[in-house]
Amino acid sequence: MKLLMHTCCAPCSVYCIEELRVEGIEPTVYWYNPNIHPYTEYKARRDCLKEYTKNINVEAIFEDNYGLDEFCKNVVCDLQNRCQDYCYPVRLEQTAKYAKEHGFDTITTTLLVSPYQKHDIIKRLAEEIAKKYGLKFLYRDFRVGFKVGQARARELGLYIQKYCGCIFSERGRYLGEDFLPPKLPEDFEFLPVKHSINIKKERDNKEQYLELLLEADPSKEMINKYLSNGELFVLTNDDEPACIAVTIKIDDDTIELKNIVTKENYREKGFAKKMIKYLVDNYKTRYKKMIVGTTENNIPFYVKQAFDKYEKTIKNYFVDNYDKEIKDGNLICTDLIYYSRDLKNN
Ligand code: SF4
């Protein structure tokens, strides 16, 4: 089977791709969504999908078309029925057309994962359009994995949209109009989300984590220097922050892990390891290496996490930069020792 999967965004694709791969089916992702407005939203969803598909090594085709004018012209006379009359068919039709012209024999769509979409109508339209182009339509009720997919997307730090896509659904988000989710079948059950560990980038109010960050770096002044320009990531366990990391760009090839700290009651549970793995996945398409400066005591931990290349030592770093003596267990800290991890071959 050569499957082209119309894909509306990265979060909706997570469960569909994982599930198809379990079945031994490798989809090619097809981005064609002229219904996403405004442009900043269109770009955020498209770029997130680009990065995600690259990270998970799935083939992806991007048909760029920010179709605001065309979309509005076609839906304005009957806004109530815009989804089934224009938005679904235009995307499915273009997917089928591309599939036919490029040697695919089957199509499907990630629209089938959303309990907020008109599932039965999408199924019927996809069947009809596939038939018209002499293709097969692969149907799965991906909705069962909607919650699992969303939880995974949050864990991966993917951009998650707040509304369906068009400017009318964006209005509906704020004014609460126009939208009642379709009824699910009576015997319908979502697959349970098995774990509740999430990692996300915190863009606002990073100072709220200062107290925790001070456990790894006891100088407020030093933390403030890198916190404002750095990126802060929070790993939550059942919604409680358990591990925090701050990174900072050094140059176009290098990202530095400036601070990583796990809350006392969560230590020895592998959270820091999880956070590092997440950061590596997040940065591997943008940087060549990640560096970390550490005390002697922590070198074995970082080497285990593949920071296995010695970079440099800054002599007397802790003596010169901190007002008081810094201790790490029994060690009085003096030098800062840098190790790096190759992000391209890891
Ligand atoms: S609400 Fe969603 S599916 Fe309906 S027209 Fe808008 S973007 Fe398309």
C-alpha cells in the first residue's frame, strides 16, 4: 500500500502515524490546509509539522497555500455548512489529486482523529473522492486515540492550536458561538492515557521557577543572566513541576544546557534523563552539539547521557563568580568543566 495521509497539524498526526506504524503501514504526510487563518497560525502549525515529521523520520510533502481569499469567497454564503460543503472536500480532493499524480494508491486523513469534526461526513466524502480518482480510502476511527495523541503531543512540546482553523472558528473560540461537538457513538470509548508526564516550553513568567533553579545554581544574579535569554522547559508529573531545565544558544551550532534541576521528592526516578532526551530531540535539527558545564561530581551522570566529549575547564570559575563557597555534596567547587554531546549522530 502506498498511502498519502492528508494531515491538518502535528498533534493530530501523532496518534495516526504511531497507530499506522504499529500496523506496519508507513504513511506519507501531506500538508494542504488553506483553511488555517491568520497567517501566523498557519505558519505555526505548518512549521511544527515540518519539525515533527523530520524528528520522527516520516516522509512529508508540504503544499503551501495560505488560501484566505479563496476560502472566504467559497464559504461566505453559507457559513453554517462551511465544513462539509467546502473545507473538508477541498482538502480531500487536493490530496486525492496529488496521490493520483504521484503514484499513491490509497488516501486517508488525520481529520478522522478529532471528536470535534463531523466524522461520518468526512468518511463519506473521503470514500467518494477516493473512488472518483480510482484510489482506495483507508478508514480508521482514529478518534479512540485522540486523548492519547494529545497527551503525547504535549509531552513532545508540539504546538497545540486553540481552535479548528478558519477565521470563523477562531471567532467561535472567543465568542462561544457556532459550535457543538458532534455526538460520539453510544458505545464509544477513548483509549486511556497511560502516563501523565509532560514536558513543555514555558514562555511566560519563567521567574516562578527561580526557587527550584537556585538548588542547582545558588546565585540569583547568575540565573537572571541566562534566564531572560534562555529557553525554560518544565517536566510535570501529574501536573506538578518535577524537573526544570534552562538552555541558552551559544552560536549557530551550539546550545548549552545551563541549568537542570529535579525537585527533591522526584529525584532518582529518571526525570532528568527524560528531560535531557527531550531536549536532544528538540534541538537536534537546529544545532550540532549540546554542551554542559559541571562540577567533578556530576561528570559520570552527564557522560552516561552521552555528553562524552571533554571540551574545556574554566579554572576557579566558582571562586571567581560566586560570593560564597559553593559545595556539591562534600566537594568544594572550584573549576567548571565542560563536556559536549553530539546532536547529529545521537
Ligand atoms: S471550522 Fe474547521 S473544518 Fe470547519 S470550516 Fe473552519 S477550519 Fe474548516
